[in-house]
Amino acid sequence: MEEQRKAERYKRVSEQLQKLFTKTPDTIARMATVCALLQGKFDYYFWCGFYRIIDGQLTVSPYQGPLACLVLEKDKGVCWAAANQNKTIIVPNVHEFPGHIACDSRSNSEVVVPLHNEKGQVVAVLDVDSKDFNAFD
């Protein structure tokens, strides 16, 4: 039953974001809106934000939660793994992920989703952390 409720909540959030995105084409405004909505709708989200690839570096962009690492060490951690492999990465226990970057030691699990431009190139990642282990599926 819990999985069904989670799926329904994600569907509602997706529909809400689609409507909100019609208000502006501005990428940063959309990123900020995503963070605010996700952080508000999912109580197990500890940190929710974006890292954009700027001049070859993953640089923090809009986010909700405690202070973040401003720039992530090149090719290290979950965010770079998702960007380099061009795939979503779910980490049930970040303390077991080789090269994990601990911006906040309270984070225990993570999901990172690569974002693409019109040409299909990875230009950013959506990074969500939880204090809970195995929070994402």
C-alpha cells in the first residue's frame, strides 16, 4: 500500500510541476520550484537540489536543505557518477559508495538523476539525500 501511495504522490507532483513550468521557461526558476515542491512533499528528503555543469565543474545551484558543497570534486562521488555514466544512480547507503562526497554527515542514502539539454548532453544533476537508509527506489 505504501508503494502505491508513493507512486500516486509522485504522479501528482509531476502533474503540478508540468503546470508550474508553463509559467516560465527560465531554467533556474524551474529548478528552484522543483526543489521547493519536492522538499515540501516528501518528509524523508533531507537535501534536494541541483548541481549544474559549469566550466567542467559540478556547481551547486538551487537547493533546499542545509549548506551544500559549492563545487564537487571532479569525477568523484554519486553526482559525478550519474553525470559520467548518464544514468540515475540510487545509493541505499552512501557510506558504502566508493568516493562518496560527504557534504553533510547526516546523509545516509541518495538518488541522483542526470538532466539533459536539447542535444542530449548532461548539463546538470538532481541530487536528493535522506537521513534514512534505503530511502529511494
